[in-house]
Amino acid sequence: MSSMATVGIAEMGVVKGEDQLITYALGSCIGVCIHDKNSKIAGMVHIMLPTAPTDGSGKSICRYADSGIPALIKKMESIGAVRRSFTAKIAGGAKMFNIPGDSVVGNIGDRNIEAVKKTLAELRIPIIGQDVGLDYARTMTFNANDGMVTIKAFTKGTSTW
């Protein structure tokens, strides 16, 4: 019997086998899903911001792309996942606020997308699916058994990939 684990904002979760992960409210935040198809281990982190403060004042490593993604990988490897088998799927990074110009708040979704892609590239984890940007929030479900992601968006319906 499968179970569904909820990943909150600035949190991560790891499951395997028939279990699933779900995160809500992916507006400008990014849901990063990493899958090892051989061991059927899946991990998800709900990223809020691109980079952790350099002074070490960041309260949660999972809040930031540059620290949350490596922490997720470490957790997955600790239960038997193998990095060379990893693939990633990402969703979110919307522009939720119509703020003119290139303000820090107005473009946080774009900055999150860029930071997530950069971090995954540095870790040599290929992105094989994405639903990012635009102007709407998403709910993301991730299946450990087959690595499939389902995205639900109020105005856009449901897609699985």
C-alpha cells in the first residue's frame, strides 16, 4: 500500500517504492524532484530562494537552491540512491506579482529557476522535465515507483510527465 508524504515550504522529503511526495503552493517557489529509477528512491525539496546568505544566517538549508538540493542528494544517497542514476524534474518559478521593472520581488521566480538549473548542472543531474515560469501556482505530486510528476494548476488543469 502506498502513502503520500507532504513536503512543506522550505522542507524536503524522501520516499521509495510505491510511495509519493506532494507539495502545494508552488508560486515563485520551485519544487525540485530527483529520482533514482534503479532503486526507486524519490526526493523532493521545496525551494523558496536562490541562494543562502553568505553570513550563515539562513534558518533552513532547504529554503535555498544552493543548499537544499545538495542536502536532498545527501539524504537520498544515505538510503541507497546512486547519484549517477539521478534525473530531475522541476516546477514553479512563477511571476506571482505584477511589479514593473526588474525588482527583486518581481523576478524572484526567474531567479529561482536560474539557481535551481545552475545547481543541478553543477551536480551533473539532468533535468528531464519542467513546468516553470508563467503566472500561476502549482501543486506537484511525485511518484517514487516510476518517477512521474503530476502538476495541478487551478486555471490550467492537470498534466502528468
